Amino acid sequence: GATRGNGTVGEDVTLNLRTIRSIPLRVLAGNTPARFEVRGEVFFPRSEFARFNEARVARGLETYANPRNTAAGSLRQLDPRMTAERPLDIFVYGLGYADGDVPDNQWDTLAYLGELGFKVNPNNQLAGTPQEVADYYRVWLERVEALDYGCDGAVVKVNRLDYQRDLGVVGREPRWSVAYKFPATQSVTRLNSMEVSVGRTGSINPYAVLEPVDIGGATVKQATLHNEDYIRSKDLMIGDWVVVERAGE
């Protein structure tokens, strides 16, 4: 098991992944490729995260801010015993490399992965038209808070894998997949001051120092102001009340 890393090379987290109970140590079906790679996302269920923090309070320890960052940090622990103490979970969403016969489309691949014993998100849906995609998005826009895991949007993929290969990838962005994000979480706070940092190339980068505000489980104290034109176009003044949003959790 490895993290995504830079897209080519990631960190070896095999021992940590073995502590996640929903990852099978042996595949169930007999007709499997000799060697294959599955891809998925590890997450910290919201209900388990709340209990985890309660237990830390009882022990006099600091609580963690949000499930997403805690899941990422837990997976990269140097000691697998630390990872094992945290009730992480996973959804597997696709096949990478496969040495042998596998399904030729995304929908059947998900069913196949389930047959092998991997945990697949039960809320996946096969859409036949763009309107069905839009309807699916609207449903989950209203119901997302009922999920037991953090979710910032819906990913739509072309079903046929040969079409995916033909469409290809530009940079790190696949042409056959798009994420429809839910509206970003927003909050109002005060702009206390404007400071500048100097980049390694000598560029001057202004940023806002904010009255600390909680947005989606994270405390936000600063925000980029991009450049002088941006500050002038927003007519930003020290002491202003500003709307701050945190996109993509």
C-alpha cells in the first residue's frame, strides 16, 4: 500500500493499511488477476471521530480538529500501533494496474471489487443521461450532512474504460472524470491586518490576518490576498468584516 504522493511515487504505508479492518488481507473470489492494484480513499467516520475525541478528553489529551486531516495523519504514522488505535475505514473506487482479465467499464469494476471483498461506497449510481447526473448531485447536496463521512462533492466518470483511455489526461486532470463540488463552507470574521511575505524568488505576497474563525472544523487565521489589484478591487480595509470560505474541506 502506498499514498498517492506526487502521482508517481508515494509513501509506503502497507503496515498501517493492514490495521484497517475493512481492507481484506485475502481476496474472496477465485477468478482474479495474478497481480492487480486497487485505488481507494481512507477516511475517519464522523461518528467514530466524535467517540475518539471524547476518549482523548477523558484522558486529558487535546482533541483533533477534523476527521479528514486526522485520517491523513493517521495513515502516515511511523508506528502502525498508533494507526491501529484509530478506527479508520476505506472506500475502494477503482482498479489501477491489472495483470489479467477485468471488467471493461467502471460500473462493473465496482461490482467486481465488491465481489473480491473490498468495501465499495453503497451510494454509487450509474447514470444514463446528463440530467440523471444533475439530479444525483441535487439529491446529495441536500443529504450530504447525513453521511457518516466528510464529502465535498460528487465525482462523475465516463463508464467505459476504453473511452477513458481515448479521452486521456491533461497534466494531472483526467478528461474522463470531473468533480462537481458542493458550495464551500463560509463564515464571517474581521480583517485585523494585512501583512506581506517574500517568496523564494523575491516576490511580495500580501495576506490577511483574520480574527480566528472556525470553518468546517478548522481554525482559519490567515487568507491570501493575491496582489495589490485584488486588494483594491475588493476595497479591503483593516477592520472590515469579511466573508471567508474554505473550499474542498
